[in-house]
Amino acid sequence: MAKVFPINPKHPERICWGCDKYCPVDSLACGNGSERTQHPIELWGEGWEKFGLNAKTEPAGPAQEVVDPSADAPPEKSGT
């Protein structure tokens, strides 16, 4: 079973976040590259969990319809 992923760890720079092992930086066990995988808070800062595919936000309201202005334009005549 996978461990719960911490939202705001105290020292994210001390751990590799690349898999469920969460190895210390000086002893990476998975061999998944030569450098550790950074925690999202190191990459995107505070509030990283509020955007993206797994965002935990409520819908902003009804979606607005996007109108294409070229849809009403007459078709262009070809010069052939």
C-alpha cells in the first residue's frame, strides 16, 4: 500500500520523493536516476496542491461559452 503523500513537509530537501520509499538524499535505493526527485512544494511553492490534475478545488461557477467570431463570417471565395 502506498504511503500518504505529505502536503507540506518540514524539510523536503532531505528526502527523494520519486517513489514510495522516500529515501534519504545520500542513499537512494530505487536507482531512478542520479539525483533525487524534488517535492512539489520545492518546484511550485506554497499552494501547489490547489492546481493541476488532482486539484482539490470547487468549480468556479457555470462555464462561459466561447464564441468563435469567424463562425458568422461568409466563406472566402477562391481565386481559381
